[in-house]
Amino acid sequence: MKLERILFPTDFSPGSDLAARYAADLASQYGAELIVVHVFFDVIEGTSWYAPQVPLHDLSHEVEESARRQLDAFCSRNFQGMEKMRSHLIKGMADQEILKAAEAEKADLIVIGTHGRTGLNRVLFGSTAEKVVRRADCPVLSVRLPGHRKESP
């Protein structure tokens, strides 16, 4: 199996923390480059409202700066000492941007954490991981937190 580039999307959740261990271990074992991405929602693109006293441009900038700090902290915590690792912050819809990044980076594998949501939460929030698994051109390793089992239909 050839693994030269592993794409690891994170949402900073406990599921991402667990999946990060898999991504780091695989990258180390195969000498692969690890590309860490975080996709955040652009409030300017996604809204047509105006919040009084808060210009949307300022709010968008704050969201982006916060996401950058979280991504840097996540990478420091989970990938310290990895030589072949880089990170990217991307605006947009998570599943779409993850798939675009995998294609642009020519990823050989995507490692993604899942939330294990069920019921109404799954209906309301969907599953980014499931969408990525279904549509990715490369293999996807999805990592679920222990104790999260799919409910029977």
C-alpha cells in the first residue's frame, strides 16, 4: 500500500483527538506527509442578516482568527515533532471542502473522526464523515469514539 499523503480533517472534537492518533501513527509508519485541515463556516457567505453593533466583516475575521488559534493548538497538542506535517484553514461547507482538499492534495487516505450522533441530532447536524466516505475518491478511515454504537433501525 502506498501512502504518501494523508489528509486529516479536524473539528477539534474528542473524536478528532482520537482520530489524530491514527493519522499520526499511519503517517509515521509509512513516512507519509500529514495534511491537517479545519473547515470553518464563513458567516459573511452564510448570512444575509446584520447584527447591530457588529459588522459582519469583523465577526468573520474573529471567527477565522479563533479557528486559526484552535488549529495551531490542536496541531501542537497532537502532532508535536512531526516533520512532514502542515495545516490549512479553509472557509466553506465541511464535507465539500474536505473532498476538494483531498483532490487538490492528491491524498492517498483520509482519516476522519466521527461524532457517533444518532436520532434527531444526526438529522439536524448530518454526518460530515459519512458524506466524505460516500464521495471521496481515495480510501477513508473513519474513527469512532469507544462506546458510540449505531442504534438499530
